[in-house]
Amino acid sequence: MEIISDISNNVFVSKVDGKEAYLRYVMRGEDVIDFIYTYTPPELRNKGLAEKIVKAGFKHAKEKNLKVIPTCPYIMYFLSRNEEFKSLLK
């Protein structure tokens, strides 16, 4: 599964079986990224796809020294299972 960082559209996206799952974000200044929305098509849910995309978003934030605002409710669920990323929260 390939996850593409589409910076021009502020989204991390993956296409599976012709459908798109994604994590949308907004930059809040130069050093803060706000993860605002995740979406996985119903037929692709419960397969770990959202987790992989969100993990890619957090890895991007870490590499770029960004702090994360977890606006999307799924992000808090993700963090409860991936505590190593909590240090990135704003």
C-alpha cells in the first residue's frame, strides 16, 4: 500500500481498489500541522488503513519538526494505541 503526501492539497492519501482513504490537514504557521479529518471508504474499513495513513502523517510531522494538533477524533484513538507519537502534540 502506497501513501502519498500531496502537499499542494494538504492530504496524505492512499488508493486501494480504486477508492481513496486519506488524512486531511491544515498548516497552522510554519511549525504546526493540524490533522483535521480522516476518511476511509466503508468497504475498506477495519483493515488498518486509517492507522497506516495517520502513522505516515505523524512520521512526516516528526521528520519536519512539526507539532501536531489532533482535531480529528480518530487521532486521539490512534494515539491511545501509538503512544510514541504523543510527544508531537501541541
